Amino acid sequence: MAENPFSHSSRLPYGLPPFDRIQNADYLPAFEQAMRAQRTEVQQIAQDPAEPDFQNTLVALERSGQMLNRVSAVFFNLNASNTDAQMQEIDSEIAPKLQAHEDAIFLDPALFARVDAVHQRRASLQLDGESLQLLERYHIEFVRAGARLSDTDKARLREINGRLSSLTTRFKQNVLKTTKSGAVIVDSAEELDGLSAEQVGAAASAAKARGLSGKWLIALQNTTNQPTLAQLQNRALRERIYKASTARGLGPGSDDADNTVVISEIVRLRAERAALLGYPNHATYQLEDESAANPAAVHQILSELAPVALARARQDAADMQKLIDAEAAAQQTASFSLQPWDWAFYSEKLRRARFDFDQAQVKPYFELEHVLRDGVFYAAQELFGLQFQERKDLPVYHPDVRVFEVFDADGAPLALFLGDYFARDNKQGGAWMNNFVRQSRLLGLAPVVANNTNIPKPSPGQPTLLSFEEVVTLFHEFGHALHGMLSKVQYPLLSGTALPRDFVEYPSQYNEMWAREPAVLANYARHHRSGDALPPQLLAKVLAAQNFDQGYATTEYLAAALLDQSWHRITAAQAPSAADVPAFEAAALRDNSVDYPAIHPRYHSTYFSHIFAGGYSAGYYAYLWSEVLARDTGQWMHAHGGLTRANGQRLRDKVLSRGRSTDPQAMFRDFYGGPPDIGPLLEYRGLKVAGGSASTGV
């Protein structure tokens, strides 16, 4: 173990993991040694003969498990962004062991007795606010983990938790496998009519990388809808791509990766666990510790917005159908009814008709390097005074990864930021932020954070041109990164993004606003060849169209969020068999009045990794809940001068630096000056209705 790179803290700047020294063979020994070390540390705390107090119990728990934190951060982050068959085998083996390790800590009666004793004396301890929050969080986590259960129930809980850890790992691996195998192979370049030369070249390179020279490969992204559908003229190919997307993990024959079986067992076990812990269902259990507090509050906001969004989507669909019929008449061909694989293509035509531009006109102005440096980083510089210096002298886990050292306004070193932007077959879909090192004053740790996206990599020598949706994603994920990098708390449990799901998305969704801010957009939107700025008249059209197609975007999101709630508001007896999983989904969409044939959920159940493998079970609503806070913040910013250092400092002091050192809702009220208001969200999405807006319990 002396030679294992995880056996001691990294000596690289900011504790950056020594990626150049880490081999797959290092992980299992490091995990085993790290778990043994933490078990020893925890046993010493539980068996301490001294009377339990804040330092010898809570702070001691915070100091424990540092090696386990190091190996877990690297392994699970790289298993998501740069996995291989051996890492997936390790994941399958270690997941239940880690769950058993966690259960051993949180179900230890002697340890909980000490935490509970300190908690009972909290009023007399005169703790500072952050320390009191740490005590409250630990006590809540022990109780919610089952610390008060009988020995018999604890034994069953351990069985359930172990099985669930294996199932969620299997679900994740199945999605990766079927997303790769579901890629659509195209035999002739003519079929790709509508794609840019850069996109065609990228498709050829992707096919060549799989040994398919002379063909073109359209890789699938994580969502139901696929980006190329907005451009492809060939309707048959659009249908192939869409159906390949929706078939992932669906039943026998899906490349031996049937997620219906996995889902059936996951929802049954989650419901059984909730009942064991005293809750009617998994959603009630999960939401108790979120800002929303209960399923009724979540259902209220989702169900009140759904009819407004769907009505807007139906209007757009009717206009698209008119375009389809007019084209058929002009070309003297048979018309057809708008289908899900047609929506993105005809929405671009509708955008052109309404606003006199389409995405193809603006894409040459959104080159990755300009967007990153002159947009994402620029906004952070203007708001927080941050400076970014690329470091090419530090090891990375893949040649595409870039490292930036981040300096504060006074020049002091602040953090390391890693950008991993390109799609790979061995990278999970979507976009996310992760921590390699969490900030903590107690442990003397500065943050190391990363952003991952899945932008198709262009052919060598070609520019990386982004859709505006991809631009917004860069700003979104960097909002998470800022939340991690600007953290300034004492305890690791409360650091950075360690917040409820329905609050953690707030800073990221707020940061999206700067992608559309005229001053920021004008700074980064420059033609990749000429360097010319986006023409003012085209910029005006982009801004005028920012609410375009929000009926579709909101409906597909709400359908997924309501589906998530349906899966997790059932009892164990109500869990469907694997064969009935598609029927359960269809009934859930129908019962929630979001079963519009032209719009499918953003994720169908069999590839809905957020809720079955990603920690968002019963929590996918969080994006909408957080967006209320984000749009309120945007309105506040504009009312107080916009992109200024003073505004950035206020947000940093009251929210972004605080982690979970105080109640999240109190943090927001302190910044905003009052309770959340849904009005700015409805206005932002163009969903305000005559006579007022929907009321919510947010």
C-alpha cells in the first residue's frame, strides 16, 4: 500500500489526484484499506470513554475516512467520464461493499448514542451556526439511515441497501452499453443532408473509431430527443435515430441490458425500505429532507404548470402541422401527421418563420474556445473578479481534459477547474459537475472541480461549433463549478454543492442567464473564421426568440418529473413486474395528463439515469423548483444593475460561499429579501397566462 497513489494525500497543487500514476489495479486495494482505516477511526469514536461532545464525536467523524474520500472521488468520477470494462467490474464488486461499510457506520448503536447525546444537549453547547448545522445534519442522517430501527429491521435494511447498490450500478452500466450500441450507422453521406460539413466529418470520424471506415455514425446522447433531428432532411433517418433512442434498455433483446427487470426490483425495494423506516412511500421519505418537504407540494407545482405548457406546445404543433401540409401541397406529395422525430426539425422551420432565423445561422458564432473564455469565464470575471490561467503542466486522465488554475479577485489562489467537454463511447451521457477535492477549512482543502459535457468531437483541424443549447449547458454546469469553487466552509459534510437536490440546481440555473445577457453574448458570439461579432440584427432575433419552443421543453421535462413521482409514490405491493414497466409508464403519463403523442418525456424510464442511478429519485422535479429561485435571482440582478462586482459579491457572500452551513431557504431569503415568486419563471419561459399565473407552494 505504500506505493498506492491513494495511500496519502496528493502532493500536486490543490491536492489534484496524480492521474498519471493511477492504475485500475490501485482501486480495489485502496478501497479495502480505506474502509478498514475508517472502521478503525469510527470504532475509536464509538468506544471513546470520554463523555460525548462536539469535538470528540462530530468533528472526529468529519476527520474520518479521508483516504476513502480520495479513492472514491477519483474512481466514481472517472468511472462516469472515462470508464472501461475493468472499472465497471470494480464498480459492480465495490458498490455493495461500500454500502455495507456505510450501513456499519450509521447503524452502529454505540456511535448513534454518542451523536444523539450531543444532539440532545445542543441548546446548551453554544455552538456557532455552522457547527450547529453540522450536528443537525449528522443527527438527521443517522435517523434517516435507520439508526432507531430494531436489530431485525436493521438486518433487512442492510439487505435492501446492498441489493439496491448493485441494481443502480447495473442500471447505469446498461444505459452506457445500450447508448453505445444504439448508435445509428449511416451508409451514405446523402442521408446526412442538412448537417454541416463539420458534423458530417465528426460522424465519419466516429465511425472510423469503431472500425467502420466509409460509413457515418450518429451517436446517441442521454435524452430522448437527439440534437441532429433538428437538421436532418431525411425523415426516415430521423425516425431511425429517435426509435433507437427510445429503445434503450427496453426489454429482452436490448443488447442483453434489460432495464425493465432492474426498474421493477428497484422501485419495489425502495418502497419496502421506506415502509421499514416508517414512510408510506419512497417519495415521502426522500422529500422530507428536501426544500419541497412532501410529494403534495411537488405535485402541485408540476401539475399546475403542465396544462399551461401543454397548451403552448399544442399551439406550436398546430403551426408545424400547417408547415408540413403546405410543403406537401407545394411538392405534390402526401402529407403526414407530426411525429416526435419531426418536432425538432419543424420547430426550426417554425422559428425561421416567426423570427427570420434558425440555429444554423448562429452556430458559426458559438465556437467552444470563445464561448468558454469570452463567455463563461468572462461572466465570472465580471461578477466575482475571478481569473483563469490554463495549466498544461499538470497530469490529466484523458488528453481532452483541460486544467485551469483559478485566482480570486485579490490574486490569491482559489481552486483548480477541469474541463472535459467532448463525447466518448466510454463516457456517460449528459453534462455534470463533480468534485475531485471538496473545500474544507477543517481539513485544509481547496476545491478541485470538473465540468463534463458530451459535445461531439470534430474532425482534426475543424472548429468545435456549438448549438445555443450547448452554450447554455456550459454556463449551467459552470454555475455548479462556481458553487464548488467559491465554497468557504469549515466542515466537508457542508461544503459546496452538498445541498438538497431542489436547491443545488439553483446556482447552475441562475448562471444560465448570462448566456443570454446582451453584454456577455456580444463578448463571446464571434464568427469562428472572421472573428466578426454576431450582427446586431441577428443578436436581436436570438434574444427575441429565447422563449421559443418552451411549450415543448417544459412539457417534456414535466412529463419526466411526473413520471419520477409516479414511480416513487407506490407501495412495494404496487410495483409492476418487468413486463409491465412500459404499461406503468404509459398509465403514469396518462393519469398526469402529459401523454401527448408528439412529445415524449425527456427520459423514458429505461434510460432515466437521474432517478434510477444518479441520486435524483423522487427528485427530478428539483430543476423546476430551483429554477424559480434562479429566475427570481435573475430579476433581482437586473433590478440592481446586472453584471456587477457588487451583485456578484452579494450572491457569493449569501449563497455561493455558504455550502449548507445554514438552512438553504434562509440563505435564499437573505439574498433575495423575501420568499420565492414563480412569476419571473413563467415570464422567462413565456408561459404567463391571461389573468395572472399559477400559484405554487414554492
